[in-house]
Amino acid sequence: MRWSLPLAFACAMLTFAATASGETPLRVILFPGGATVPMWVAQDKGLFARENLAVKLTLTPSSVFLAESLVKGEQDVALATFDNVVGYVEGQGEVQLPEAQDFFAFMSVMHGTVYLVANPEIKTIADLKGKSLGVDAVATGYSMAMVKLLEVGGLKPGDYKLEPIGNTGQRQKLLLENKTVATILTTPLDLLPRSKGYRVLASFGDMVGPYQAIAGFTRKSWAQTHRDEVLRFVRASVSALDWIMDPANKAELIAIYRKHQPDMPEQAAAAAVEAMTSERDGFTRGGRFDMPGVMNVLKVRSEFARPQKTLDDPSRYIDPSYLQAAQ
């Protein structure tokens, strides 16, 4: 069976307990993939209900759609690559938003997980010279991590072209259809291509070091007037992350995963859960930021993002006070 995430699913809206009496509505936008799992767990284990939250999930087709939805007030909270927070705060985003953005990250969801995956006929990074490579967005997301991996592998900007083709689920789909020769995939969406002989050319963790991947973020202006909702969301999400990372819950976690992806074979679900609960590349216990990973995001953006800036102050993009207060 195929267990990719088609674009139709990626654009779908999932509403959790939105009609429950007395619950506070909270709109969360995120990418299909690993970040959905703690949200499923928080729903199915009653963690959102415990915090009196009615969470509505929207799966985004792209980082541009996600950022613009936050700015327009159509969404309250985002779960996406930390790089997006930095890019838009620094005016280096994929699109020019109407005003300087006050995005900030309040918790970590996943770290590591970044893989450069290519068609089977591609043997090395050098074979990508002159090729068009799929990304979500050229200026944000995992594109900077891809450029770094290509540089370590001997290619420089100009040796290849970056082509925006959509979120990770869409990129996985197009890679499997051989409509892009290589892309960045994250756990667990790298597993199906691996099983079909697609080649992992590089892991960011192996070639560069730790990487802060998915973070929870929002606008400072919204959080200041909705502090209680942020704290309740953080408490439920951290409880879900800690439950996920407890080995005693693995069998139930696989069942929850298959409940929300009913076409996925049990063996594939077990492999996905195993990958996502790795201590090195997977979910973040306690929602704590991987600070070496954060600094690597800043270093990579300092090298390749435009307009070029030296980025070395994580406090511009992270406010740990919400996580501390929630716990």
C-alpha cells in the first residue's frame, strides 16, 4: 500500500472537538508529516480537552500560505520549521509580508530529521549538478539546509536550481513520481522513498550537526492578548510529546497513528513511530529547544540567506517564558 500524503489531504482541514460547550477555539496550521502526531495524541488522549481547548487543524500546502495565514489573523498558531520564524523576522522570507513580522517560537516539536533524498540513479551529491531540485520555498523552510548540504558535497549556488513545489508530503509524492530529482524530506516521510530504493545522499545531522526543525510559533501581538490560550496549548502539546517519547506507550502510539492514517500497513506505521521517537532525530522531550540546532539554523541562514545578515542572537526568535510558565 502507498502511504504518502497527497496534496488534497495536505490542504484538508481537520476539526477537533470544535463544538464542545465551554471550550476555547484555537486555530493551528501545520505541515502534514511528523508534526501532526502530537496533535493527534493530544486529541485522542484528552489533553486538549483537559485544557478546555477546541483545536482546529489546517494542513498547509506551503510555508507561504502558512505565514500569510498567520499575518492575516486566519490562524492563531503554527507548527513549522524554525527557519521560517527567522527568515520572516529578518525580512528574508519567500514573500514580502505587509509589515515587519513579530513571529516568535515558544516551543520545540521536532529536531534533526532532515535528509537529502534523490532518485535511485543519483549516486552522489555531485550528480545533482545542473539539476532542478524541489523545495517548499527558495528562501525559507529547509532550502537553506539543502544548500548547506550541497555545499558540503561540493556544489555551490549556481550549480543547480531550486524549484518551489510544495510541502513535504507534496515533495515526497513528486519525488516518487520522478517529477523532481531530489528534495529534502523529514521523518517519517523519508521512509517510503527509502523502501523503494530512493537514495539518502546526506543527513544534516551527519554532515553538519544538530538542527532545530519543527517549532511552535505565533505572533507576539497575538500571544500578548491570548497568553492563557498559548499556555494551555503548550501544556497539552508538551504532555503529548512526553507521552509519545515514553517507550511504554509505543504500541498505543502505533494504533493512534494508524487510526489517523488507516491505509498505512502496521509494519510501516511501526517504522514511522520508531523513526519519530529517536532521541537524536525526532520529537523533543519537554518541548525544549535544541540550542545547538538553533544556532546551526542561524549559521546556515547567515551564510546563504539574502539580504545577507550575521545572525547570532536566538533571543530575537525564541521566547522560552511561555514554556517555562506552562510547566
